Amino acid sequence: MEDLDINYDHKGGVVRYTGENIIPFGAFEYLIPCPPGGSHVYQWTAYVENANEDILATAKSKQKYPK
């Protein structure tokens, strides 16, 4: 997760894929952002990598928080 209004990267996490069709509930957690000074636009990015850490696909979503 990245705050696009200020230069701040909230880092991220890793969910290991082990062959299931569904990622189990709770495999990835994050706290809601608490932007300083009003609303900020946040971008969430998810990457799919193979065993060699080559990126196979990317998905992104942006949203202002709080709305």
C-alpha cells in the first residue's frame, strides 16, 4: 500500500501460494490508513510471482481514504 499524496510506502506482505484455489481468510491483513491532515489517495498493488520471483501479473487499485 502506498500513499500517493505524500512520499510514504506502507510496505506490504507476502501470501504464499501453495496450490489452493482460494487464499484462506486472514492470510493477508493490514490496518486501515490514518493519513495526516485529511484525506489521501492510497494505491494497493498485488503481484503474482513464480518460484524464480519473476512477476507474472500485477493488479492495482486506488481509493481516497477517508472518503
